[in-house]
Amino acid sequence: MALIVQKYGGSSVADVEAMKRVAARVAETRNAGHQVVVVVSAMGDTTDDLLDTASQITTNAPDREMDILLSAGERISMSLLSMAVNELGVPAQAYTGAQAGIRTDSHFGRAQIIGMVPERIARAIRDGQVAIVAGFQGISKDEDVTTLGRGGSDTTAVALAAALHADVCEIYTDVDGLFSADPRIVPRAHRLRTISQEETLELAAHGAKILHLRAVEFARRYDVPLHVRSSFSEKEGTWISNRPANPELAGLVPEAALAHNQEELVEEPLISGIAHDRSQDKITVRGVPNEPGKAARIFEIVAEAGVNIDMIVQNIPVADQTRANLTFTLPAGDAQRALDALEAARGELAFQELRYNPDIGKLSLVGAGMRTNPGVSAKLFGALSEAGINIDLISTSEIRISVVTRLEDLDRAVQAVHTAFGLDSTESEAVVYGGSGR
Ligand code: ASP
Ligand code: MG
């Protein structure tokens, strides 16, 4: 017997038929003798629809009311799914985030989990019930309903799996797992059988829309093995795990996880995957006096405006070493705020010009094997130059290299790099069943 947390995304419960299919899967797992906790997202586009409805009433909704509203989507799914599971003769009970003991801070719309007390859930599964929990929400110490940020149901699932010491957290979506690149851009992308948590973190942090970033952070911190797979097929998905599979899970698809550990002994694959990101913009502060403290002030001002920056490059033209150019990238939605804040400080900063470019794309190559293999950047830059693609900015971590290109070149860049690193699969195997990729 294993304790399994299953999370179903919005596309897996988009309508009544889908909901019944999920219920059958839950019942099957329970009938195989396992303890099952289910975390469910709002049906289909419910969250977007709720946001849209609110925007027809006000453009200035109080954050607290917005969170109560948005939490309703997941409550609809949890109760309907629980009815569907009961209908199959398997006892199930639905729980809101608060009832499941998910305690958060009070940052509405982006609350962080600060404590997990899933006593009722533990009791329910001990009593043979299936516990069905509304994703994406918790309760603050003032007893207000909070939400965890878009895509937050993944985090609910992983946090519950960690708190309950689950054997595995299965993330059900409408694709067959994690791919070496987005199959919509690279049809020959291949499914990854296994990938480490740190590589997944890098991919998720740099644009791969696979999992809520905080969910992966949780999984790493508490060592929760994740299995990302499709609710539309029986196929094995992708195992995200750093630890040996629990032998008791035999029969419960531990093969890949075991293979992962064997592979680790042999050699890590050089490259695991490529993420891309179209959501960033670029700002250049040109002609900043080249004196100590200027860069610090610029980034203080940008930070005070609540803007998170990603890549930073500074260069000092050889011709005029008295002035520097500072370039950075940031989420597109933050660009205006950053520009306004910098413009307001023009007198103090004494720069010559502010430039703004929204049309950039970022490609990130991720692989744990990079650590021990020189030449990865040379190969990456070579592939791009052969494809006639100009590189604008570059940044690296131990296991990632990111480059910024023109937005219109991004897809071609991803394809060229995928091929250059031998990642193309011989057959096209990526299937998106639902359509949302969630
Ligand atoms: N329903 C929420 C959203 O659409 C949370 C989730 O699906 O994970 O963002
Ligand atoms: Mg942009």
C-alpha cells in the first residue's frame, strides 16, 4: 500500500465527462489498495472566466474579495469530483484549502504557505476515505481565504504530499509529461523519462510551462518524488526525483525512477531540455556616468518599483569610458513601472537615454551534465550563428545557459539548438490531449 497524492489540472476536469473519467481513475487507484489524496484545479477556463466577470464590475477589486471569488473555481471541482467518486461506490470527501489545514500568509493573490496541518486529511485516508482537496488556496491567520497565484494547485499537491509523507505526487495534465522542448515549437521533441529536481527548477524558472515553480521548490526541499503524466492516457510520464524509488511501489510504475538511479551511476545526459520565454522585455539605460554606486542606485530604484529583473549586462564603450550602458530584462507587465521610475530619477542618475524593447525572446538550455562538460556554450553559439540568429544577451548558471534573441527568431533558435544537441526524436511522440497544457 502506498500513499499517493494525485493532482488534476483544469483540462483534466474541464467538463462532466472528463470529471467522470478522473473519478474512475481515482477509484481505480483506491481499489488497488492505495491511500489516495486528490488535489483538483478549477474546471477548464473557470478561473479566467471569474477574473473576466469581476473585471466587468470593477477594475479595482479589493484583493480579499478577489481571492474569495477565485477560490470558488476549485471548490466547484472538488465537490463535483467527490460526488463522482462516491457515485462509483468509493467513499470520498471534499475539503477546502482551509479544511485541509493549508495555512498561508496574507498576501492575497500570491500567498505563501507558512504551515501545513492536514489532520483531517490524514484522518480521512486512515478511515479509508479518498480526500479531495481544492487546489490553489489556503487560509491566513486572520481566517481570510487566500490564493497561491496562478497555477498554484501544483503547489497545494506537493505541499500536501510533503506534509503527509506521500510516496509519490502524481501531477495529471493534458500532455504525456515533460518534453525536451515545447512540442508546439519542436514537433520532434522527446518525452523525458526522468529529470532531476534542479533541472526542472531551471526549466520552470525560465519559461517552461510545466509546473508551478514553487511546487518544484517544495518537491526539492522535502524530497517529494513527482510523476508528471497525462490523465488522458495510461502512458508513463516523466519522473522528477532525486531519490531511489520506494521498492514498495513496484507495479506502480517505478521503472523509470529506478532507471533514473541507474543512469545516474553511469552518466548524466548532457542536456535535458530547452525552455523558451516570450514574456520578457528589455530596458537599456544608456550613457550612465561610469562611477561607483550608479548601478546600485539604478537597481535600487527598479526594486523599489516592485520590479523583478532577470538578466543584467553592463558594457563600457571603448571609445568613451566615462559612460556605461546598462541593459536588463524584466517581465513585460513590469516594464512601464520600471520605465516610469527610472524616468523620474533621470536628474539623479544623469543617464543620457532610456531604451525599451518589448520584442525579445529568451532561450534556455538546461542540463546537469553541463557542469562537467566544457564546450556547451560554444556548441550553442555555433548552432545559432549557423542559423543566422544574432545573440543579444547571455547569462549562465552551473547547469543552464540562456540567450536573448529577437522575438521573431526565437522559434527558429529553439529548433536549431534542439537539433544541434541531438535531442530530436526519431518519431514525433508529443500529444497534447486537452489543449491548455495544464
Ligand atoms: N485555477 C487556478 C489557475 O487557473 C489554479 C490552478 O489551476 O492551478 O491558475
Ligand atoms: Mg515581450
